[in-house]
Amino acid sequence: MTPVHVLYLGRTARSIERLLSTTGTDEPPISVSAVPSVDGAISRLDTLQADCLVWDVDCEANPEIERLFSLAPGPPVVVREGRTVPECLETYAPSITRTNDESLVEAVRSVCASSDGTSPSPPEVILSLLDRSADRIARIDREGTYRSVSDGLAAALDSSPAALVETPITDVSLGDPETILEHGRRAIESGTIQRDADDSYRYVFVPIGDEQFQLVVQDPESTDPRRVEPANEFIETVLNRLTDIFFVFDLQGRFLHWNDRLTEVTGYADEEIAAMTPMDFFVQEDYERVDAAISEIVESGDATEIVRIRTRGGKLLPYEFTGSMVTREDGSPRYVCGVARDISQRRRSERALRERQQALSNLIRNLPGVVYRYRNEAGFPVEFMSESCAALTGYSREHLESGEISWANDVIHPDDRDELWETVQEALAAGEQYQTTYRIHTADGEIRWVWEQGGGVDDPDGAVEYIDGYLTEITDVVEIEEELRREKAFTESALDAQPDLFYVFGPDGEMLRWNDRFNEVTGYADEEIVSMHPVDFVEPDDASRIREAIERVATEHETGSIEATLVTSDDTHISYEFTGSVIEDLREPIYDTREHEVYICGTGRDITQRITAERELEEAIAELERSNAELERFAYVASHDLKEPLRMIRSYLDLIQRRYEGELDEDADEFIGYAVDGAERMRQMIDDLLAYSRIGTDDLTVEPVECHAVLDRVLDGLQIAIEEEDAEVSADALPTVEGDAQQLAQLFQNLISNAIAYSGDTPPRIHVSASERDDGWQFSVSDNGVGIDPDQIDEVFEIFSSGAVSQSTGIGLAVCEKIVRRHGGEIWVESEPGAGSTFHFTISENKPDRANRPSETLDV
């Protein structure tokens, strides 16, 4: 909006400035220039184009005010309540509005809005003032009524200015009133200065807006052609205040008049200029153009040319000269009058404009898309399109701009034409820009996607004449988006098809995403779920645990799981295991340093069957433990109780063998021998079974055990067997471990005895070693015996399992396995037939259970 310029005359400038500067959102702003005195206002009005004069002083008549308002149309006047104005202001001001402070802003806007704001341009005013030779001026409206009259004209009419105002010129005038009125109306209608003359005076008619003109009555032309002087001091002041150079010279090249601006710009003094010719101010390179301009003035009456002024210091300044020929009554040339305007700034502006245009051209050329201008007509006729259209469409800009190739009919995809037209027209009708996406056909038949943005350009009547905008190819983006849509649809289908619950919610518990299975299991609709919190789906007793789990996952960013009871909409309770992990929102810019929003994504699995199976397994284990315990007690009791009847059987068999050996036949002696051997073997088996069962029933006495000392005691106990078999037993340094010393001694004894028993024909060579592990120690007992067949390795630790070369019951290695397991370790063997065996076992660093552990099931 164009601001309103107000000149304030008064001494309370600051408060009035604040008042007048108050602007509504839909109103033009008011700018205020304040002066404290009438002289200051006169001086300011000489240089300021004011839309309104606010009068806030009391003063008497001032001739300068009268002269200012009579020579040219002044601004409308708003008088603050209680102030008096001089009579001359009442006479010559275009309008006077009186108001109080409450209505001051409204009054200012009203008079500014009602004022036509038109006045002759400064050059026209100056020329009209220059042409007059007497201070006889009046303002007359279209109907021929005096609106203001100068003292000079009033004196020539033997009247006063006040008496002539509102008087028709047909009653009193200098010259024929009808002729004056005809030329005045012609000046109003054409907007240009008109001239006329009769035998007594010369007349100049200056248009003032659409309803008034200014009449200047001049004396007949002077007969002295050598010098043209301003009619009075006022005109001289106006000429000297011009920022342009003013000059008058005759056809012999003698300067007749000039203003102060010529001396300021060129640096020459008045007496120097009086002795110079116009050509002295130019360089030789411009003589031809200057001469041509003067010739044009002589022939046609006026001319304009841009040439350089050479100052006294030799500096060249670009100026635009406008000259007009002043003629005599017979039409013959009299002298040349003109003005010159400094165009340095204009040159700089033009150069800057060219640079901006070049930059804009480069920008348009280097843009990856296409810049265009369409005519706002059906088919979008192309007015302009940047060169990059060829790379996009395959058509040159010449083909598109000439209409040989139609943008709408040949380029835009047929299925998108109507929708594009409607989108564009709706935006233009709303006075908005449009953004749209559509397909195009290239010259080689390829289909591409483009994104377009544009807006309307209005003609002088306000209708949209052109459409300017920019479009760029987005085929790759569309293909990526389509692929993403397909992937999203696939993911959505996969999530909805899985049997588990799937969900995503924010740290505050807001449900964001869930699959169809979630609806099926809970029985809630989407519109219900979106307003619920995760804890609303579980039993109240589980709510606090769920909240803690959510907070822990969101804070620690770790995956977590929790079991809880899900409650459906019909109050069905189902055991579920819920998992959750953090995912980050990656929709923000990659280089954004702010923390990203986090969400919790998880699944829920029905664990009813698992819980049932675990319960059944626990019951089965408990039953198995009970059964094993009973079996161990049975084995212990059976082996213990069988020893007495077996001892009796053995005793009587020994008695029969001693008493009847040799008295019966050989078969009887053989049968009795078999019976005695069988009884002895049964005794050994019962003793071994009793020892095996005791391992599972006796408590462990866990304490630090020096394994080397234990091994020494074992070797002392096996000294006879070692000597009989010529065995050698060696050992590395052995550690101290937590365990039961008695059972560990039995473990070493069984393994070394087993190595001696299975040594074969070669003297036994046995080595015991130990190595540290992360979770404890690993012991190894190596021998050079007969080894174990690979098919039998898995059976060596079974109860009553023994090789063909041994007469043992096969419980020794089973006992070893049981001892190792009670100490939290494992036992295994590595062997090769004929190359010996190595038995390995581990003892855990964790202290073994002191309590009885359930024994393995006895396979008897």
C-alpha cells in the first residue's frame, strides 16, 4: 500500500506523530514530517510532496503562503480544533477540514483519499513559470469559475483576489473568456500545457488534475533577444533549487540564462559560463550527436539526447538533455530552452538491471527444471520456456513457443489434461499459487512424471493473462514412492497375516500402529484401540509391571520382554508374552542434531500352551525325581538286603564244594564251580550297586580339595595292583578345587583302576594332568591300554557296561559320571583301539550343591 505523507505544522510533534502513525492492518501507513513554524512549512513544501498539511499553529497572513498556494496546487489542509488560519490560506488552499484529536486520523485519511493527488510534473511547472513574464496567475475550474487569483492578476483586473474567487471568468478576464475556457479545457483533457496569444497578452494553460487548470497571463514577447530573465525572484528561487540543470541559449550558441545547478556540476563560475558556448561542455567524440540534437530542435521543436558533460576538472558525467525551441509570433526560432538530468544513478541501475537479468538468465539456464510462461488459455499456449525443456521433453523451445508443438495436446498426458486445467484455474480464481504433479509424453514416446508450481500474472484490468512457473522431472521420485508403497503394502500384509500381535506405541503410551491380529484377539475396534493405553489391555495386577517395562525400554533402549495376562473386550484372560524394543523416528533431516523421537515396537505371543506344557513338564520332572528317589532307595535297600541271602547261598555252595568235590562226577564238580563263580559275581555286582546308589543319597561335603594329595592317597591304596601289573602312574601339578574329597578320590581311583584293568599285554603307563578353563578346571587321565571300539564309546558310562577283557561289573565308569555331574562338570573319553584312551572330566568353579541331587534313572 502507498503510504500517506503528512506535513505537520506545530509544536507538539512527538505526540501527533505517534497519533498519526497509528495504522490499521488494511490501511496505508502514514508518514509524518514535522516543522515548528510557517517558514519551515513553506521551505519543506518546496521540496516535499505532501498529501496533507496538518495546521496546529496560530499566525497572521504570510505572503509566501499565498504565493505558494497560488502558483501551484498545494495539499489539502486539516486544522486542529481551536486554531486560526490566515485569510490567504482560507482563500488559496484546495480544502480546509477542521477536526478534534479524536477524529484527526480519520480526517487526514479522508482528505487524502478525496484528493486527486495530481499536479503537473516538475518540468512542466518550471516551463510554465519560465514562460510567464508577469506575476498574473489564476486557478480556474472546468466550468470557468476562478478558484484562486494572484495579486498581480487581480490588480490587472482592478479587483482583489478575494472578490474574484468564485466569480465566473465571463464576468471579468484579461482576454476573450470563451477562448480562455476552450484552451483551459483542452489542457485538462489532453494533460499537456496549452498556449495562446492575442494582441495584448500571451496565455499559458497548465492542467491541474481533471477539473482545474492554471492560467498564466504573460506580457508580449520582449524585443531584446540577448537575455531572458526570470519574471521575479520566486521563479529564480525555484530554478536554482532544481536538482536538474536548466539552461537557455540562442541560435548563435550564447548562453542567455542558467541555474545554479550548472555551476555546481561543471565547476565553472557564472562569468565563465557567460563567455562559453554549449559545445565547450562536451568532448569532441560527442560533438556529432550534440549537433544532431540541436538540428532536431530547430527542425522539429524539441529533442532528447544522452551525452557526457565535461567538468572544469575534466571529469565526464553522463547527462540526459531535453531541449525545446522557443519561437517568435511569426514562428521563427528565437532561442533553445532545456534541462539536463544526471543519469549516473540510472546508468548504474541499468547496469545492475542488466547484471540481474544476466544472473537470472544464468540461473534459468542452470536450473535442473524448466521455467515457463503460459498464456492463460485453453491448451496452455507457451509464451516462454527455458532451454532445459528440450532435455525433459525432447522438443525444442522454438517448437513449443511457436505453437508447432502444443504443450497441452502433444506433451501433457491425455488422462491428466482435464484435472490439470481444473487445478490451475481453481488456484488462479482464489489468487493463490498452485502445485501439482502429472505425466508428460516425450518426443520419443516415453512417459515421465513432472512436478509443477506456478501462479497468475494479471493484466491491467485485473484478469489473469499469463501463468508463470517452474516444473521439474520427478520420475525417479515417483518410482521410488511407488516401490515404497508396494513394500509398505507387503509389510502391512505380512504384519496382518502373522499369528502374533504386533504393535507400535509412543513413550507416552499412545497407540500408533497394530495389526489385524491385535483386533481379532482383543476384540476392540480401531477407533477404540487408538484411544487406549497399553496397560488397558492387561489385568490391573500387571499394569504397574507393564509401565515399568515400557519406561525401562524407552530409557535404556534395550529389548525387553514380560509375561502378563491379556484381557479381551469380553473379559477373556489369556497368558501372553510381550516384547518391546526402541525404534527411532527418522523423518527429521539427516543432519539434524536434535534428539529424535523414539517409539516402542513389539509383539505379543500367546503362551497358554507353553505354560501348560511347562506345568506338565514340571509335574513330570517332579514325578521322575520322586520315581528316581524311590528307585535309588529301592536299589540301596535291595542291594543291602540281598547281601545276607547271597552270603548264605555262597556259604553253602562253598560247603558243598569242599565236602563233595571229587565225590561226584566231573559234571557235578563243574556245575558246583559255576554256581560258586556266579554267586561271587553277584556279590560284586550288589556291592557296586550299593556304592553307586550311595553316591546319589549321601550329602556332598564341599570344601577346598588338594587334588594332588587326593591322588597320592589313591595311588597308595592301589600300590599292590600297580606292582602286580608293573604299572607307572605320573601326574602334572594338580590344582585345588571345591568339592567332596572322598568322592573325588573315588573318581581318580576308578579311572586309574580302569586304566590298569584294560592295559592288555603291555605294562600300564598312566598320566594325570589338569588345565584351567574359563569356568573351572579340566582333568585328563591317559593310558596306553587296549582302547575302546568307536561303536562302544557311547556305552562306556552306562551301568553294568564292561569290555570283554575285564571281569568287572561295569559300574565304575557310571560312578565316575555320577560324581562328575554332582560336581557340576562333564566327563567324556577319547580313544582309539590299540592306542589307549584318555578320560577327560571338568570341575566347575561354582561350588557344587551340598544338598542331595536327584540321581539318574537306574537301568536295572
